[in-house]
Amino acid sequence: MSLERFSQIKRYLHISDPKLQLTRSEWFDKLEPLNTMVQSRCQKFYLPASNVTVDEMMIRFGGRSHHTYRMPSKSITEGYKVFALCYKGYTYSWIFASRSDSFAGLVLQKDLTPTGSTVFQLACTLPHTTGLHYNIYIDNYFSSQALFIKLRSLGIGACSTARVNKSAFPPDLVDERKNIPWNEMTGGSADPDGRILAVQWQDNSAVHFLSTIHMLGPRDRITSQRKKPRKSSTNGPAIRSVFGPNEEANVPIRAITHDYNQYKVGVDVADQYRSYYFTQQKCLRN
């Protein structure tokens, strides 16, 4: 195809009706009805298994737009942000986000933040089929006790890392004395009804988890292959006794840690798949 022919096709190709006069707040309508059609097909032809992930995706874009984000810590530092629900790289449903106009088509839930409402709305797209039970894995950007209780009302479990504050991880369960041995846990119930488990796991630094699908006990350990962590003054003896001169070893870890590491990567795998078929080519003006 010649450059002139490609330019002609690109000039006159529209997803929505070009005669519509959209306001700035209706930015998302430019993607309709293609977005709804693709998303309905993704949900029709695939049934995800029990453990799914909700996280953010970045779509690279370097032009001028009120809706793009700049995130220097990400591999894609600038572009459009999408919150997606994935299973092992398969993107099942998603919600577009705007830096200036919040989320596209989001219904805010009582007692939930916009990010928490996003997770809840994505969870509602999962098929409610008899015999299917879902667990959602998220990171500390989304986690809150109110979200976990609301997901539980749908019959959906949740597990996440958590920031130490009253809405997520209870500060009174934090062990600041650093008396927890390496690879061990401490914690308890995050709510009075005992519906949410809050634990602190001691790796090289303290990691905090919330979960409605795990419990602490003598039998909740899973042997997993781990890379040798960096030695510090507190974990040095334990690491030497477990790893010795080896860089990897089979280490018994808690089920909540194993499951989070195993199932939290669903969106990351989807990003990896997208990178294999990258459509935006850098070019110079001719």
C-alpha cells in the first residue's frame, strides 16, 4: 500500500459518526460503538478461571490530550490509562480513565472511592454461573476494607497488598518493633466481624496483606522456589541457613504470599502480549 493511499484511508476512517458534536466531557464516545462490541465479544467467547487480576494498563500516546497520564516509573511513561480485569494475559473487561474527566461510564458506589468503584464494576462483569467462584487480586492502589466487604457481598473473594491506614490495613496490627523473623507473619482480623484477614509478612521489609480467602495456621505453607534475597543485618542468619551458597532454594512460604505472587501478574502478562504486536511505529514527517 502506498503512503498516499494509507493517508486517504486514515483521513476518512471514523469509529463514531463524524457529524456528532461531542463536548470535552464526552471524549469516550469517540470509541463507541467499537469499544462495546469488542468488550462484549471478549466476554462472550472466553470463560476465565477462578483467580483474576485487576490493575492499570498504559496505552502509549505522546500527542496533546487532556486525558493522558504521565507516569515516569512505568515502562510506558506517557499515554492513556485503562483499568482492566485479566486472567493470565486475557483481557476480559476494562474501563477507560481520563486525567481531567475521571472514569468513562463509571457508576460510583456508596462508601467506595472511584478506584474502588472501578474494581467493583469490573468484578460485576464476571459471569455468575453456578459452580464458579472468583478471587480478585489487586495491589495497594485499590485496596480498602469497604471494597473487600462489598466484593464479598457478590460472593467474590479478594487479596491484595495494603497501605497502612485506617481504611486499608489497621495501624494497631502493625509490628513496628521488627521482631518478626524473616519469612514469618503476624496479624489478625481487620474488621470486628472477622471477615477480613490483615497480616504483616517480613521479607527484606515489611509487606502488608488484606485477604478474604486466606487464613493463618500451621498448615497454610506452600513450598516455592525463591531467589536469594539481599542480606541485611536482621535477615542474614536466616538466609544463610536456608540458601547457603545457592542463589535459589525451595522455601516454605505462606499461602497468601504464594497466591499473590502467582495470580497478581495477569495484567502484566496482557501488557507483554500487547508489546509483541505493537502498532504504533515511530516515523518522520515526509
